[in-house]
Amino acid sequence: MSGIAAIFNRDGAPVAPEAIDRMLAKIAHRGRDSLGRWIGGDGQIALGHATMRTTPESIREEQPYRDETGSIALTFDGRIDNRDDMIPALIAAGAILRNDTDAEIILRAYLVWGDEAPLKLIGDFAMVIWDGRNRRLFCARDPFGVRPFYYHLSARTFVCGTELREVLDASGIVRQPNEGMVAEYLAGAVTNRDETLFAGIMRLPASYCMIVSADDVRIRRYFDLDFHKKIRYRTDDQYAEHLLAIMKETVRVRMRAIGGIECDLSGGLDSSSITALAMGLMRDGSVSAMPFETVTTDFVEPESDERHYVDDVIAMLGVTAHRDTVEIPGLSERWEQAQRYLDVPDSGTALSGTSLRDLSQRGFRVSLGGAGGDEWLDGSSSYNIDLLKRLRFLTLVRALRISAAVSRAEGSEYSYVRGFIRSTVLPMMPENLVNSLKKMTGRPVSDSMWLTPALARRVDIDQRLHGYERQIKAPTNAQFDEYLAFVHGWPSFAFEIVERTYAWEGFEPRHPFWDRRLVEFAFAMPEEQRRGPNQSKFAMRNAMRGLIPESVRTRFGKGDFSHVLVQIILKLGGAEFFRSLSIAQAGWVDGEKIRSLYAKAEAAFIANDRAFRGYAWPLTGIADIELWYRAAFGSAD
């Protein structure tokens, strides 16, 4: 959990030292160990680094980092996880490593493989390399966007860094909203991967690299998932054994830490599996023993109460556990976050932070989590379409039974007919016909219905939300859905919010399920191993047999936390907050429709009608953009 900063004056003008220092000041909370800068290239390039050491090797690392000639300089935020493969490969290629730090591995990889170096690296990273030999910058972001990378580019200069506000303030541009991204967020579907809420401030997309010189800029994808790669075994046990081996490795490499490791434990299958594997690796000596403790946020509402699952995990594993109570943030907290980041506030369902702060004070610096298990191992309801096309009716009935079990476990009624229509029939129908049916039944045609027609036309909202989907050529409907998790803008956008939240508390979040090796394996598995004959996450449940409590391994569904969002909305001021919206005055949303939406949500919530879940998410998104707009453009609080 470090931070990077870079300024490259493409016109040859020298970079003022105070300019890079101002960027570092914006991310000083990330540099609990040191802040460093380097100016080179005859003064036209400046690199900065805010350092928080989270691995044993990083103790021997000072960034910005340079080669022995001084012509190659690096600043990077992240971690290299395939060190055991990279070091021998570099030596075999003739590289002479001065030490075993991640910075040295990246620098030598660039010297050996040049622009292809990121493809060789497995881990989470955002990097900037100044190549003085060719007078250019080489930048890269990890395949899934776990580490943030924002930038501003003009004919005169290039500025990049870890946090949006850091780059926005350093760019010197006049703040202007990017209406396209505003509309996407309001529609609850951030699909774009390279824009931000501000015009002129960009994100380097996940799995992309960029080369910037005085007279040229090139951006290209260096990594993609392969639709044609297949992994096929004879038995379910073989899939489970292979998956378990990969999961152990992805957890092991993320336990390379100093100070101690915190693990988020919700009681779900994913976080419980990560906790169990981490404990097992320490007990069998695969990783060094270190302080390891879990943090759980307890919810008492029936639909989100997972305390008994957490109790089962703690009892079986004997892990030191901390239990936080929910602290619903009010208007002042959400407003402070919007001002701090000049971005939407933190996730409303994030941890309260009480135990994290305590652990941080005790020297813990790394957090493990179960994010990604749903995306890569849960399977897709679009599998039903594939089954229907292949006339596999019996398997289709079993798949519908899984959906029914999940719905009932989450407290919802389930109709096989409606389930079949929603998961199988409607997706196969023309979009115009589906929209007509929605209108006839009184259902919203889309989440963008409260956008003003003028904004929807200006940004071409349909193209923004669905245009990228039309370019994907997947062999099956299920693989299409899986691939969306890779190319959709939401995962990296969510990572940015999670990363900055933990960074503020002094932690580096690590996500074993978002390891490239696990993702590639899961993507190549048959869909039957994700959505098996009688349960979702089929291969994973088989892999974790005997390692986690049966109550967790066999559970269906998960907690619903929509009520938290409703409580956040109420603490913002309820109906009063939505009475006079700045974003309505800006012409972005229809204020009357939003007030009507809130009235429906409030009535459903009071009546304990689960329909309020469908209103909570869009209302939270509207409130987020309202707070961002006020913070960024000076509207009243």
C-alpha cells in the first residue's frame, strides 16, 4: 500500500521540485515509512514514491529505484507474486540482480524483456519506468486493476499517480465534470475503464501498458483471457485438487508480509476459505508464523445475520477474532470522504474500521479478503441459455433448482416459471421487445430512467452501457458473462474505492481470488464445475471439504445488506436530502422521479417489504454523485 507520483514535461521544460512534492503531500498517508523523489532526464522527469513497507524484501528497497547507470528509474506500487519463477528466469536471461526486492525484479524484467515485461509478472502493480536511453516513460497496470493508476496527458506534460485528487490538483486543469461517467454511475453500471468523473483525468485500464514520449503516446493491452484454452479432467475430484493447489498458492504468496495479517471474515464461503487456507499454511510451515487475526462486522438483521457461520469458522480454526458492530456513516462522514478524495464516498457496506485501526496501531499492515470468488467460481445464470440451446433439459431443471435454493436461503420466494423466463427466455429475446414487456408490466425499463433525456442523448447512454458487450465474441453465454467480469469497468472502479479505504486505515488489501493463475484456471474450467449438478461454486466446495465447517461449505446464498444502504440514506437526511439536488439543477437527473423513487423506498422499508432492496442501490448512487458534485464544484453542503 504505497503511492506513486510522476511528472514528465514532454516539452522539455524542467519540473519544479515543489510540484512533485505537492503530489507526495496529497498521498503522505500512504508513506508511513518514507517519502522519496527523484528528478532526472535533464530535469524534465520527476518520480515520487510514498512508501509503506509490507513485505520483508521491501525493507531493503528505496524508491524511486534506479539501475546502476542511473538511466533507468522506477516508481511502483504493488507486489510481485511469482518471484520464485522470475528470479531464475532473469538470471538465465543474463541479468545480474543486485538484490531480491520486487523493485529490482521489475527493473531487470524491463531491461531483459522491454515492453513485454508486464506479461511476465504476476501480482498487483501500477508502475512507471523512466527509460533515459529512449527518453520515454513506460507505464503499466496489473491485469485486473487492483492497484489504481490515474493520469492527465497534454501536449506539454504527462502527470500520473495513485489517487485521483493527487493527479487532478497537479494537472492544473480547470475542473469539469465528465458527464458520460456521471451518467454511468447514476445508471448503476460503470462500464468504462479509462475515464473518471472529471474531464481530462483518465485511468490506465487494467491489463494495459502505456508509452509516453515527447512526440508519441501508445496504449495497448498486454494481457487477455483466452476463450480457446480448456482444462478438462475425468473426475470432479481432479478439478477440486487442482483448484485447491492454486488457491493455496495464491494465499501463500499474499502472506509475504511484515507486522501481521488481518483477514476479513464474513462467514461466507469465500472469506472462510481464505481464512482456513491461511491458517493451514502457517500450521504446516509453508509460510512463516506471524500474527494473524480476523475481523468481522456483525449484522443483527435476519437477512444479513451471518454470525453463526462466523462462530463455526472461529471454533473450527481457533483463529483470534475481532467482532465489530455496524457504524452507519452519517452526512458529515460521507461529506468528508467526498471532500478528501474528490470522488464518490466509500462503499456504504465497508467495514466500520474500528478493529482495523486497532490492528494498524499494533503493526498489522496486510489485509486478506474473499473478493473475486463470486466472479470466477460461482458460475453464471446464462448457463441456462447454453443448456436450453443444447437441449439439456434435465441439467437445466437442476440449474433452476440451484437458483431456487439460493433465493430461499436469502429469504426470497422463487417461482420456477419466473426464474426460467428471467434467466433463459428474456435474455434470448430482442432488447426492444423486452423493454416493451417491462413497460406493460410497470417495471423500470432501465436503471437510467431518472437521467434527463438531454443527458442521456448527449452521452449516448445506451452505447456507453452496452456498446462494449456487442464487441465480445464468446463461444457460450456463460463464458460471455465470465468475460464481462474481466472487461467491465466496475471491478477496477470498485478496487480503487476499496484500496483507498484500506490505505486510509494503514492497510494493503490483497485478493487471492483475483490472482491471474486462478482466474485463468477458472475461465478454462467447464461451466459444470462452477455451477454443478446441485450447487453453485461446485469445484470450490469440493476443494474445501474438511477444511471449513460443513455449515459454511454447504450453505446457499449470502447476506443481503441493502438495509445498510437504506439506513445511510436516512442518515443523510432522508426525503430532505433529495428535495433539492444540485445534480437536478445541473440538468442531469429528473428530481421529481427521484423523489418518487425515494417515497417508494421509504414506504417499502417501513412495511418491511423486500422491494426496498431494488430502490436502495440507485438511491445510494444518486446520493454519492450529489455529494461528489458538491465537493468538487463548490455547492453547499
